[in-house]
Amino acid sequence: MIRICAVLRPPPALARLLAGAALALSLSGAPGVATTPVPGAEAPAFMAARDAWLADDEAAALPALAALAAEGNAAARVLLGQIDKMPALQGPYLAHLPRTQRIALLRAPGGMSGRSWLNEEAAHPLVAAWIALRTPGGGPDLITRLEALDEPRAAREALVTLAAREHPELNAVDPAAVDGDLLYLLWRVADAPHRAAIADLVPVGSAQWQMMGEVMDAPALERWLMASTAAEPLLSLCRALCDEDQMASCLGAAYGALGSHDALLTLGSPAESLIAQEEFLNSPRGRASTMRRILLASSMRARRAMLDRVSAEVACLGEALRAEAQRYRPALPGVSDGG
């Protein structure tokens, strides 16, 4: 996300954006946190449970991960802690369990609702960064911390989160050192003179122009979705569901139903130290999590209309989303699937 630049020569208009010597040094190549493996990630029992989860077999994977976590396996604790914190990662097996059983599978014993397994591994640099991200008060240093720990998806989430909080220190981040797909986040928090300088760095044809007040027609958006690595979660889903000649329509419909560019940038692996982004996105659980995030973008009242609209645009995606929605519905006699 934050590219390391040997020499930065920002235009004069960006002088205020470079204020803060410590932060500037951090983003332009100061030593970062050394990558630390998660203990237990290579254990055969963890690998088997992890693979079952990626195959979307929650009934086999989650009890196995819970047992490993109770035995002290840090990798199992990290994965369960992330699943607990990220609703799109929670599949229908979990959804159909009583609350007490869900808590028992995902959390450590303690308190009225259990305790996050992440708290049990808070000394690990990666877990410490995640906890800091989810605690108000963290700053842009979290971005570089997560990048140094080989967690680019989490680093994107950090920038999205800080921008949503309108963190004042984002004004000290050098736009020339930020991934071109994420410049709109700095643009959002900049004042008018500096917005123009940031806009000069945004690639032509990028979908982020829509978040910067510009209008993009459907063909231009589809071209961006087909070409951008930022759209890989939707690309992986559409490749699995639709024929090649339907790809552009599938991508456009999926992006519209997701309804959030920020959400697109943060879809993916719960922990790239345990599951590579590409492996996750191309797995049954990864594709299901993308569909779940799309479904969660609409309220229950609005979901039927969203599914009707997507089905009219591209049937292969609409049918898959309906089937995914149905997986979360309890089987009740005499009740048919209305989406």
C-alpha cells in the first residue's frame, strides 16, 4: 500500500502534507517491524483445519480450530479471533448455531460473552497492530506496521479506517508514497488546495474518481474492474460464476451491489500470514465471504430488490447470491425462498 520511495520530490503545494518529520521518515523507508511467524501455523492439525475452513466446511474446521486454540496454538487463536471480528467471514454453519455455541467456538472462556482469542496473543506484533487498529487513537504508523508484517489487506483497512475517522495525521502522509488506488482517501481529508495536488496523481480511468466528485459511465467502470488489482475479490468471484462474455456485466453488477469502494479495498484474507490473499479469494470460503459482504450491504428489506436487480443484469451472479442468501435462512416448513 505505502510504496517505499528512495527520493521524494513533491510539488511545493504539498509542503503541508509533509509536515511531521517522524511520520515522513516512517513512510519513506525507516526500519519497520520485522515479520514474525505465527506460532503453530505449520502444525499439521492447524493446516488441516485451515484447509477445511477454506473449503467452506465450517462444521469440521471451527471445532478443530477451537480445540487447537484451547491447547495454545497461536495460529488457531489468530484465525478464530479474526473470524469473530469480521462478519463476512462467518458462514451459515455459525449463523445457525445458538449464541452460546458460537461464542464457545470463536472465543476464549471468560466473562459473560467470552474473550477474544486475540487478547490471548496480544504480545505478537501482528495481533498488537490489529488491536491498535480497532482501538480509537491509532495513527498512520499502523499502516507501515502492517505492511512490514506482510499484511497488505490489513494495511489497506488501516488507511480506510483512519480516513473514516478523519484522522488529522493523514495530512502528513506523502501522496506520492501512497498506492494509486488509495489516493482518494487522502483527498477526502485534505483541504481544497491540496486536493488538487492529490488529484494530479490519481490514474486516469480509476474508479476512485467517483469518490472525488466525478461521474464514470458503466463501460469505463467495467474496464477499471477488469484491469485493477483492487478489484481482485470481485474478479475471483465472477470468474468462478460466469462465462467470459459475462465477466464485465458480472463485475459491474457486483460492484454496484457491494455499494462501497472502501469495502472492496478491504475484502480478503483474515490474516495473510496464515492464508495468502490469492489463495483465500479463490477458495470456496473466500468467494462465499465476498458474496456475504455483498448481501450484508443491503438491509433485509432492500435485499430482495437488490437480488432482483442483479439477476436482471447478470443471471449467473444473481442466482449465486440468491443461493448464498438462502444458506443463511433457517429451514422452515412452508416457507419458500424470497431472496
